[in-house]
Amino acid sequence: MTILGFMIPLSLAMGLFGLGTFFWTMRSGQYEDMDGAANRILIDEDPL
Amino acid sequence: MNAITLPPVVPAKASPAETVPTIDSRFTVPGIRCAGCIGKIERGLALVPGVAAARVNLSAKRVAVSHADTLDADTLIDELRKLGFEAERAADNPLARDDAETKRLIRALAVAGFGMMNIMLFSVSVWSGTDAVTRGMFHWISALIGIPVVLYSGRPFFASAWMALKYRRTNMDVPISIGVILATGMSLYETLTGGEHAYFDGAVMLLFFLLAGRTLDAMMRGRARSGIAALLGRMGRGAQVVGEGGATRYVEADKLRPGMTMLVAAGESLAADGEVVDGRTTIDTSMLTGESDPRPAAAGDLVHAGTINLGNPVRVRVTAAAQDTAIADIARLMDEAGQSRSRYVRVADRAARLYAPAVHTLAFLSFCGWMLAGAGVYKALTIATAVLIITCPCALGLAVPAAQVVAAGALMRRGLLIKDGSALERLAEADEVLLDKTGTLTVGEPRPITLAMLGPRSRAIALGLAQASRHPLSRGLAHALRAEGVEPATVELVREAAGSGMVGRCDGAEVALLRPDVHAGGRADTLAVDLAVDLLVDGTRTRIAFADSLRPDVAETLAALKGQGLPAAIASGDRAEAVAGVARQLGLFATAAMRPGDKLALLERRAAIGHKVLMVGDGLNDGPALAGAHVSLAPGGASDVSQQAADAVFVGERLMPVAIAVKVARATMRVVRQNFTMAVLYNVLAVPLAIMGHVTPLVAALAMSGSSLLVVGNSLRLARAAGADGGKDGK
């Protein structure tokens, strides 16, 4: 059962990491223009 | 300047010579549709000297440009026009205030989701049978996760419940808050005393499901509002003011002062009341009064804010601005009219009025019952809590928003932007329609009466000329020609001669679109009031007459509304003769020459005898009626004021969205009632179990998620309701 002492904090840390990342994506405005992001990959770059 | 000044942006491209301070300007560009447009605008603007960076937001149909302060917004609008996009200055979005609220809900939802998943991990282990020591430890960890999560994610509910209780009312949030707080407190007690059942998972799961409903609701509102905000702003929010020495600068409407001279171009709307000092033109007053016939205006005539200049550029001396204009009276009427609307009680809150006391009584009775049966305080309290949790309106909380969000999404795809769920509820109750004429039954823009006299070559040339101008007649002509599938001819050397028309060359010959009283190369001598242009091709002049035509599907829409039991009538501010023609054609009862106050009074008379009127209108003169009606719709071409007062805005040429909206709203309420029935049935099954003391956290979790999924699944059926009549409008 000692493995639990390691696994539980680990799983919680991973969950918190995911939550933190989601908060960061929200704050950095990544959901402001979802349609635009989907369409931008279709823009042809200028030939170099 | 309407440019929003933000903290300095680091220029993406070093400006030539020295580093000039940059400012950010925002423009709404309704024409952005695809990746090609994004590329074209961003690359095109980057080449303009002085522009540091341009960023397109496709969802909001906006462009943010960071540019040197020497560059003004008009130059940028011109540049965008050269790229092929009509642009407007974007003002601060008056409807975007609750963006922050949506973000708060999303964060609360994310935290609740995190908590729910982690606690469930421990709960599943507990349910599958652990020894007392491990169970105790898992309960402790669940408590450590659950309590902060409940405190954070529960705030929206606690705050709303507290507000309701403070005003001695009750809403859905009161039973939710009591249930969550009791469950958490009870579970904490269980944990401290090493008990068997902790409901942290139930409490957090409840919050998660309810937050999901709230968040969807808020996102639906946000999307509709940003869609409407993109339509706003064609009305005069400012004007080009002529300064000393003839230089012009842009001045916002609220900074205009009496005595200033505005230069009003063709197609622009006036930002303030004033007196024409120079030039002759035709003024479209339909937004302000509902009159469909344009009025001539020459030096000395008074013109009002909110009217549109259809003819030539004129100079207007401001006599009254902002608060003193003719619009201000309308605004006052609207404020008063809007108050009756706020008395409407939403269906969820009406349900809560019955539900909350019932649930609390039931929980209290089971507590008393078990006490009398000699079970002891602890056991009686556990059971009472279980009753509260199992009856906690998880499905009830989702029953309304889930159905409304799905319906609003389906309507949005059909070109109808619903501002909130209460609009759908009121729309379903409507039993009468009152329609404005100009701009609502009609398109609201001059369109050619017929194009039959034009041959294919003439049509192509006409489009080639018309599409190069922003004049309302040119725009109407270009729109009608494009609708017929005409491809524009290549017209060279196109130039717009202000006040006379468009001139160019095609295949070596001179072609022109001219005002009827202008001779090729000559000057205007009389003032034309009739709306018409002459097309000059190969030496022949063809007159194209314009009128504000009816929307293409008015008759079908009125028939559909009648089929739904909604008789229609016209309430117009236009002259009796103009209204009579339309009324006879459509077979409707009509009232003409109504002032804004008259329309509102008519609505109040109908409401007094028990009718629930759906008002459809576009003009400033409809504003008070839109605000005062039981429910109201406005077309996308409506004045800003009307779009903000209306419950929903429909875009496009067709009127059919009005009938579809009523149909979908009724289907939505049907689904809401089914959802309520399911939630009640679930309670009828689950509550006896809870009262008997058979509900464990496992049963609670299963029942909760099961009933929620059932309700959401039922609501999803609505996605098809809006498309059921064939999707025949070519979208």
C-alpha cells in the first residue's frame, strides 16, 4: 500500500497541472477566435 | 476617434525611419468568411506604410490593427476597401459586458470537473469495498479536494441564492445551495467521525452538471451578442467635421457640439440633428419615422440624427447633438417601456417556487419521521441529507438551459440570433404579431423595381459600375444584379462623380450610371426626388427605377404565422396611402402614421386585454414598442437601438426566420416540459428510496448522472427542429 503514498500525489499533481494549463490557455486568449484558428492553417504562406 | 488605445504593442515590423508610437484600432469587417480573407487582409494591411501589425479575428469578424498614430482610421478603412472589404470602426461592444461572467463560469466548471474526477477515483475504490483505515484516508483526501472545490465552484450558486433570500424570494439556487452545503457538511462530519458514507462526490458532481448548464447558457448568450455586435454600428456614431481651412476630421457623436459643420457623404447616416447649409440631397427618414418615401433636403432644411443621406454629399450645421436630438425622446420612452419586461419570471424560477418548498418540507419530514421512529439525530440527519441530495435539481437545473441552448444553436444556423433563454420562453407564448412596414416587411433599402429592360451586356456593365460605389442606389442595384447571377463586366477608368454618378469605359465606349437629371458630362440642374438611375451604354439611356420592395417571402411567412395561430397586423409610421397598398396586398389590418408613443400605446392596449404580442420592427421609432412588447424581433438591418432593444435579431433578406423562431420556441418549451416531467418522475422513484434510507453515495451518483444524461439527450433532439422544414432558404 505504500505505493499509494506516491501514486495519489502524482495523479493529483497531474490533474492540477492540466487544470493550470487550461487556466493559462484561457488567460492567453486561445479561445478568442476558434474559427480563425481552424481556418488559418489553410492560408498559403508566401513563397520564399 | 473611436480607436481603442491600448498599452503600446511591440511592432512586428520595425517602422521605417524612427519608431513612432503605435495605437490599436479595431474594425468590424462583416465580409470576412474564410482563410483567404484572413490572409488577404493581414498581408494587405501589413504592406500599408505605418501599419505595424494586423490581426484578424474570424469569429468576431473583426480586425485589430496596430499602427502609427499618424495614420487615421479612415485611411485604414479605405485600405480595407481597396482589398475588397467593407469596414466600420468598431466601438466598444455594448453587449459584451458579461464576457467576464462566462469566463468565471468556465473556470468554476473546470475546477468542478477536476474535483469530480479525482474524488470519483477515491469513491469508486471506497464503493468496491476497502477496509476502514483506507476508507478513512480516502475520505480525508476527498474532503481535502472537495471542500475547496465546493467553495470555489459553488460561488455562482451561493451568491445568487443569497441575493434571492435577501429579497425574501426563492429561486433554483436556494435548494441547490442548501443541498450542496448540507451534503458537504454532513460528509465532513462522516470523515471526522470515521463514518461509512461521504457525499463529496455527489456534491461536486452536482455542481459540475449544474455549472455545465449555466456555462452553456452563458456561452449561447455570448455568441448571440457578439453576432449582434458585429451587425451594429451602421448608424451615425460620428461624423466628418469640417474644421477651419476645410480640413475634415472624425468626431464621435457624443463629442459633436452645436455649431460644428458635418460633411455627410452619400449613404452615411447623420450623427446629430442639424440644418443643411450647403448642397441638395435626398434624405431617407424611414429609420426615424417609418416613412418610406425619401424627402428632399436643401440649404435651410432641418435634418435629424438617425436619418440616412441617400443623395449627394451635403454640409450640415449641427443644431443639437447627443442628448438633445429627436432620438433622445425615443430613448426615454424605451426606458419606461423596458421595465414591464423585467417583471417576467422565467420558467425555471416558476418551477423552483413550487419545487424548493416541496423538497425542503420532504427532507424535514423524513428527519422528523426517523426521529419519531427512534433512529437518533445522526441517522435522521443522514437520511434527510440523502433526500436533499437525491432531489437536488440536477436534471431540473439542466432541463431548461440544455433545451434552450440546443434550440438557440439551431436557430443561429438559420440566421436568428437569440439573446437569451427567456426570449425563447416568451416567444413560445406569443399569440399575435405586430409588424412594422418599412425595413421589416420591406427590405429597407432601395432596390430596382425591375431589371427586365436590361440585356445581358447592359446588366454586366451595370454591375461593373455599381459595385465600385458605396451609394445606396448603386449598392441596391449591385445586390439585385448579383442575385440574378450576373457576372460584372470589366469596366475601366471607373470614377465616381459626387452628385452625378459613376462613369467608366467598357470595350472602348463610354458607359455610365447617372442621376436621371444629369446629362453625360453635364451638371445637375433640378432636384430629383424619385429614386432612379439612368444606365448609359452605347449611347442609349435606360432608366432603372427603384423602390423599397417587400421581402421575398412575406406572404409565406404570414401564412406560416397564421398557421401557428398568430394573426398579424401592421403598425407603421408611414403615410396612410403607402401603408394601405402593402396592407391590401398582404390582406392585413394596418394602422398608419403612428408615432413611437402610439405604437407603444397600441401594445399596451393589446396587453391589457390579455394578448401577448410579438413585435417585429427595425426603426428608431419602433424602439419603445420593441422594448415594451411581450417579445420582440428586429432584422439585421435595424437601427442599433432596435437591435439592442429586441430579444432576437434575424439576418438576411427573408422574413421566414420570424415564423421559424416561433415554431422552434414552441418546440423548445415542449422539450422543457418533457424534461421537467422526466425530472419529476425520477424524483417520484428516487425519493421513497431516500426516505427509506436506502440511498448510498453510489446510488446518488448513478441517479444523478443518469437523469442528467436523459435530459440532455432529450434536448439534443431539438437540433433537428429548426431544420425540419427543409432548410430551403439555400444556406
